[in-house]
Amino acid sequence: MKVRDLIDHWDRSAGDPLTADEYRIRLPLADAARLRALGAMYPRRTVEDLLTDLLTAALNEVEAVLPYEQGTRVISEDEQGDPIYEDAGPAAEFHRLAARFHEQMSQKARTCT
């Protein structure tokens, strides 16, 4: 989801599974005021819903701009038969770590139920 898609999303209800972990944050005054403004504009959404959606959109955009660095291992070939190399840069590391933490958190959620 991109930031520009949030307004449409806020008009619908979300049902994605949530982690058992909670995160406390303190916002700069200007950001807190803007968050309250969004809350006033979308009263069916809680502040926590808005923060979750904004964070998801920001993480998606960060992930999209992480640089690709060509690795040395060929993992496939394209339509013309040219080699496709593994990603050895920050994007690959982010995906590897995110998958590991997702699995850990999923296991924790299963044992807590």
C-alpha cells in the first residue's frame, strides 16, 4: 500500500492479523496535530489504525527504494537467455531479516493463543 492509497483504505475496514507486541512512541507536536486532524477527518478509524496504516505505507515505500546490488550467483535467466543474478544488497538483507522476524513473531503468536 502506498501513502496515496491510504485515504481509500481508511474508508474501508481492515482485518489484517496483528502482532502481540505493542510499540509506544512519542510524536513531535506538529505530527501529533496532523494525526489528530486525520482522526477528525476519519472518525471511524482509531489513532492506532491510522498510525498502523501510515507505518505500513512508509515501510512499503522504504522497501521499494532499497538499492539492488548484483550478486555473483546466477539464479535464473531472462527471456533472452541472459543471466539474472541474486540480489546481494540492502534489499535482499531487508527481505531476509523481515522473513526471519515474521516467522519468529508468528510462532510467538501461535504459542500465545
